[in-house]
Amino acid sequence: MNEEDLYPSVAHWLRGQGYAAVVTGGQKLLSIPLVSYIPGKMFLEPDIVGFKEVSTLVAVEVKSDAKGIVDGLGKCLAYSAAADKVYLALSDDLCADVRSVKLFEHLKLGLLCLQKPEKKAVVNGSKLRLYTGEWTVEEKIAPGTNYNVDYSGLHAELLRQTKAALGKD
């Protein structure tokens, strides 16, 4: 499974939470400039960024392979320098292997579990509904709000880029 296939479902879930969401992963659309914070890293690009109210930002990193989880956690920690709330989104099989929520709570990170429903037909009254295998998103762990978010203008820069990507500048 390709993690890019999961982006639309996460963005849809964020919209349901009241955020204007933009899929940014792999598109070089938004970036967090970390050149003076992390050696060797010029920019990091969250997979999905959401914006609501005056300046609330949420960043999401999606991983579909167990080999990428540690990298995903590291990216989420870096995103917390620019976003008010940060999630790591994992496919359901990876999410099931998360044995403790303590790490996520300590780091103030949220965890989203993406589940693919089985393909089956359901009769509801006189209507036949076919589940096509779209991913559903469950918030397993809510992120803590990062109150110390703005490190040297990173929040303001990500906010500016997100508003521009959403046509709200």
C-alpha cells in the first residue's frame, strides 16, 4: 500500500473536524524551513496541513510501512515547532501494534488509525450499498496543544504558506 493513497481520507477527516485541509506530501507545496535547527535538513514537508479559525494549524505525517514509523515520529516532533497540533497517521495494522499511548501523550502527538473496510454489499431498507474500500480515520490519541509553537517564526511561515495554498491569503 502506498501512503499517498491515504492522504485524501486524512484530509477529508480533517475537514470534518472543521479544518480547511491541503494535501502537501510529495507536491513541494508547503515546507517548514529547518535549516538552522536540524543539521542536514533544509526543509520538511508535512503530508497534510489543516488550518482553522484565526491561526490554528495541524500537521499530519502518514506512514504505511513499519520501517517509516521512527522517521514519522521524528518528523512529527519537528512539525511541532510550527503547528499547534500534530498527528502521526498509521494504517490499521501498524496502529494495532502501538502498545502504549504514553509516548504519544508525553510528546503531545496525536495518533490516527486508518482502516480499510471490507468490500461487501449491505442492504439498508430497499437500498443496496456497496462498500468500495475507502479508508476511514479514527482518532486513537488526541494530540496535546503545543503552546510553545512559534520557534523563530516557523508557525507564521507555515500559516502564510497554508493560507496561500488554500487561496485564503
